[in-house]
Amino acid sequence: MPEKIVLEPDIQQIAQIAKAMSHPVRVYILKKLSHMNSCCYSGDLVDELPVGRSALSQHLKELKFAGLIQGEINPPYIKYCINRENWEKAKLLCNDFFGK
């Protein structure tokens, strides 16, 4: 029986990043937030995107779970920013994965 390999943490992190980026709405959100020097309110995003509030909330949840964005709740508003530290780490992991 062949020996099973252990999936290293960086491989698992790349998979988590890829899952988080597996929808065009999430890619749009990441692109927008990564080019901003400030945060964005979820209400602003729902006005821009062809999805409802509940769908947007789920997309933001996935990005937050992957650590790519961070949110700050100030009812009734929630503002989101790119998580700069994790964003840089994700770029390094992906660059390494793609051989750059």
C-alpha cells in the first residue's frame, strides 16, 4: 500500500484562498478593496453588485473566513477592508505556487 502524504499548511492555505476566490463577486470585492486605501461599507457594495444583501453577506463571510478581508461592525453599518497582512501572505503563497 503506498504511503500517504501529509498536506502541508501552505497547500491547505492556497486551497482556502482559491475557494474564497471561486466566485466572480468575491474576486470583484477583493480587487476593489485591495486597491483602496480605506474601507468600504457593505451597503455601498450591494449598490454596485448584481446580488442581493443576503448573497453579498455570504460572499463577505467566505472572504472573511479565509482571512482575506476584515470587518468592523458599527450598527447598522458594517465596513470591510482588505486584511493587508493576509493579503500579502496570499500573494506570496500564490506566487510561489505559480512559480514566480
